[in-house]
Amino acid sequence: MSLCALGLSEAAAEVREGRITSAELVRACLDRVDEVDANVQAWAFLDRDHAMRQAEALDEHRRHGRALGPLHGVPVGIKDIFDTGDMPTEFGSPIWAGRTPRRDATAVASLRAAGAVILGKTVTTEYAYFHPGKTRNPHDPERTPGGSSSGSAAAVAALMVPGAIGTQTNGSVIRPAAYCGVVGFKPTHGLIPRSGALLLSRALDHVGVFARSVEDAALMAETMVGFDAEDTDTRPVARPPFAAVAASEPPLPPRFAFVKSPAWPHADATTQAAFAELVEHLGEAASEVELGPSFDRAIDFHRVVMEVEMAHNLHRDYEQGAAQLSAPLRGLIERGRAQPAVAYTAALAGSAPLNATLDSVFDEYDAILTPAAPGEAPRGLDATGNPVFCTIWTYLGTPAVTVPVMHSEAGLPLGLQLVGRRGNDARLLRSARWLVKTLSKGSRGGRQRKPAGAASRGKGGAP
């Protein structure tokens, strides 16, 4: 196996045990970038010499017998809205071209402390909103990779890096992960500090991760969890054992609530058929559950909060450089500026009672099953796809993970999203791994239940 195909956990173990060096691993990933990135275009900034210098310094660190972090020597990608003290951070906007921060975002600093090599900055849509960047889907360069964390998802899918980080304010981790056929994990709101990342919406912004297995996503997220006084939504908590719990067997087989949600009319026929087959296949392990009419306003509540808070946080760029903003972003800011305070206050207040209602679902079920996106990645590069299947869960701040266990008739990934109770991230990851393992064993060869990672080889060189 090529070194660039190693998963995050496996690569870390290989470096830790001395079977490979970080320099060898990073060089293999850079060679892969040279091989496929002309078609995928996942990187906003990548300095090969700087990446190799990081790897060589980490190899020297190991040779001297010093303590090693859980990601020692492993290269990762960073969405270009996280500050990096040694690389530009430009937010996908010409307004911020050439911006070089003086220090790392907290999440980036945590990855460095864990021993990771920051390979480079991955492409984001403009201000992590809808206007696409240059990245293409690794399975078909004529299709979108999703957004806004487009480069991170595509780089992991195309074997250019074993892990990457992104953010989600609506569907910006789960949707691109689903379109690109990798694991995407959005932890509970406030679990990973957002300090030093572009602020769009305090109520909605989440840090998330991309990897090629649930266990790898768990390990990467675990290294970043913690309290940061600059992010007032974080709190002092013991570091959760995401990786150990995710890799363990559940004491009882998990039970899943199949939830169509108010977004269901947006699902295409293939997705609806795939989920009907999935629920039938799971038998007594899955039951359809209706959330009730109280959730019908959640998507509108999310829209109001996002528009108002983005209008507030981007007001300076709008007022000083509106002509350099895309029309969709200008429209969002203008709608946010026009929202009445009473509508914004009601939208903020709406999440607590809905989470309380969800508690009754999670008292009976380990996780919710629902689509990650309406269908396969759409053709065309002028949009990033519909995030509607992620909206409610982002608004409620619940943990969510998407796993690549289903495919369309064209062989493209279809996202299966699992949602958990707030704060029960480790249990959600364990249930997700159990489901991947179970479906892989139980595959009867149909298109909806290929084993995880069995995505068809695309024109862009994806695995």
C-alpha cells in the first residue's frame, strides 16, 4: 500500500513505532498532490519545503527519545479560515488576499501539540458561505465537492492527506464529506474551540473533521477538544476518550431512529429508495420516528440566526468592500441587517425546547439516521449543493457524523448521517462504527450497501 493511503491512526502508529518516518509519509502525500491535484485543486496554500521541514523536525524529535503526541508526524490539512502563524489565511476572499496571521488558531495549535504536520491550507468557499472555490469532486471533476469545507473533504478523499479540519455553520462538514465519500464529524457545539477561526455565527459555528474512518475522525477530534477562554461557548471538561470508545464494541446492539425530518421532500428518488432499503435491512435495529410539527420552524430559525449573526460579524467587509463580495453573500448580509430583533430573539430561543424534545428520542435510541444530503454530488461547479439535511442538527448543536456506506446508480457516494444527543459524541461515534462494520459484513452486493470506502474510482483519481 502506498503511504499516502494510510489512515490517520495507522500512519501515526507506523511513525511512532519507527517503521516509517514522518518525512517519508509527508513526501508520499506531496507526491500524491503532484499526481492528482491538477484535477482536484484542493489546496489554497501549500509550501512543500516548509512541510518537509516540519516532518524532519518531528523525526529529529523522535530520534532524541522525546514524548510523542497521538498524531506525531502525520500530515493534516487546514481549512483556510483557521489562522496559521506560518501560512496565509485568506478566507477564500480577495479582500483578505495576502493576510498572514501572527499565531495559530486554537484548533491548529492543538493539532501541532499532538505532533501533526500542517501540510497546507485547503480551499474554502468565500467566507465559508455558498460562493464556490476552485475545488472539484475527486470522483468526477465536473461535480461539486460540496462546501464550504470543499478542499478539506476533497484532499482526504483523493488520498492527499489522511485527515483535515473544517467548519460547519449550516452543512459545511457533513455535506462535502458525503459528496466526496469520506467520514465527516461535527462534534457538539462548543466542544472544540473556534478561537482564531473566522467568526460567522457564534450560535452556529462548529469545528469539524474529515477522515477515512470513524476511528480516525474520533482521534483527530479528540486532540482538539478543550476549554479556551477566548471561546465562551467552551467549558472545562476532561478530554473525552473519543478514539477508545469509537473503537470499542457497544454493550448492546445500537438502535436507530430513522428520521425523515422536514427536509425529506428535498431527497431525490435514489436517496429515498436507499434509506427505505437500509431501514428494512436493519430490521428491529431501526424504526421510523416522526419529530412532530414543533420542528417545522427549525430550518427558518436557523436561517434567521445565520443571516443576522453573519451580517453583524461581516459588517466591516460589507461596508468597506461590498463590490468584492459575491452577490449571494451580499444578499445574505442585507437580509440579516433587515431582520427585526424580535425574530432573531425568537429564533435563538427556539433551540432549547427542540433539544428537550429530542431527549425523548435519545432515551430510546442510540442515534438518529437521516440523509446527509439530498443525493449524490450535483453536476456543475457554480454551486455547492443543498445543505438542508444538516440545517436542523447544526441549529440544535447536536453531534453528527456521515459515513460512506451507500452509493448511487452512478457509483457516487450517498451520505448516511447519524445524529446523537448533545454531549454524547463518543457514543455516537461508537454507534457509527458499529453500523459501518455491520453493513460491510451484511452487504449483499447491492448498490446501496457497498462496504465503507468502496467508492468507485472517479475521473479525478479518487480511491
